[in-house]
Amino acid sequence: MPARETRYHADDLIRRLQQRLLEQGYQCGEADDRFGPKTRAALMQFQDDAGLLVDGIAGPVTLAALGVERTRRSDILDRITPGRIRKLFPYTRPPAIARNLPHIRAGLAAFDLTDKPMALMALSTIRAECEPFEPLNEQPSRYSCSSGRDDFDLYDHRCDLGNLGPPDGWRFRGRGFVQLTGRANYRRVGRLIGLGDRLEEDPDMAAEGETAGQILGAFLATRERAIREALMERDLRRARRLVNGGAHGLERFVDCFERGDRLFDDAPACERIDGI
């Protein structure tokens, strides 16, 4: 993806990022508030050296590794309560919401996704993929299994998922609140949430509530900028596609997002992207 130079006047986050890179010996040019090609290249080199995902995006994990405190957006986390969530999940049993909501809140907090747009994105993703509000295991379908089989053989040789052949399709089938799928994704997200390679070695962990909440936060954080841009344009179909790759569960996703938009109507529906 070509680097784009953009200027932001609302805070000095880019300048502080540049200063930290320069202090650690990464040449990004002058600290001039411009996230240009030199800053992006320096950031990617830092990410590579630190063993982080090398994507050129200063998300919460990268900023924390650099020691840069991020200016927080308006936070609605303390208002995401079981009583309110039941209004977004009208067909879900309340005990499941009460049991798993703490894991969702923790995952959002860990990746600084506690403002209204991203919190609703997370909840709407759960409504689309795991309406029972439980981390689920993917069920066999014609998209994952050949006729008469239930071993996810169609995933076995999916290079885009990083699978290496049988039984990778079965081992790394979709799990959790966001249906994490594929060996490469288990490895990448496992490292993002601090598990090293444990998630790749024991993929069933992705269906455990605490881990599933962290995975949800990490997965959305890796796509945060694109998701925010879609939400700012009120393009919910594009926002859903950024997570699912298609339109599966779109009706439930939209219904949840619009219910939440009305429920939290005193919080900004869309906030300025801080550019990082």
C-alpha cells in the first residue's frame, strides 16, 4: 500500500511518535507532525525489530511498545452494561450476556477501542457471528467441507490462511467471537494478545471467553483505521466486509449497530481518526 502523507492539527500524537522513534535511533526525519514515507518506514523497522506485526500502523500495541501515550477518545465502556446489551441482542439469553460481557469489555479496553464507533463495531460483529453471545466453534458448511465430509478439508490448503495441509483446516477452523480462522491468523493474533505461539499450538484456546475477548479486540485493532473510515461514511456493509470478507450476517450487524447508535445517542457516532 503506498504511503500517504497526511497532516493532523488536533493533537501532537504524530510528533510524539516521531520523537520516540528518533530517541531509539530510527531515522524518520524531523519531528514535524507529518506521517510521511520516512516516518512509516522507520515505524515498520521498529515493528520488525520489536517482533510486532509489520504493518506501518501505530496502533495501540505499537504505541505501547514505543512508550507513547495515546490521546483517548470519549469512552463509553462503563455504559456497556448487561441491561443495555440485552437491547442490542433481543434474541439472546441474558445469562450468556452477563457471563461474557466482562471478557468483551476487557478485550476492547486492551486495544483502546472503547469509543462509540469501535465498541458498536465489536458488538455488532458478535451479533452477526455469535448471536448467542458465546465464543463459538465454526460449524461445517459447503464453504469449508467437501460433500459428505465434516473435517474442513477445503481449508487445508488455503495459502491465504497460512494452512499447510491436513489437519490444519480442522485445527484452525473459525473460533471465538470473531471466528478467527487459519494458522497464520492464530499465530499473528496470538502474538498480538501476548500469548506468543501458544494460540497456534493450542487453537482451542480461541473459544475460551477470556481469550476470545482479547482476540476480538486485537482483530479489530489491526483493521481499525479502515473500519473507522467506513463508519465515518456510514458504510456498514464495507465495515462488515473488513471483518468477515463478505456480507454474512449483515442484517444482524446493521440492526445491532443502529440499535446501539440510538441507545448511546449522546455519544459521537463518528469521531475524527487520529491518523495513526
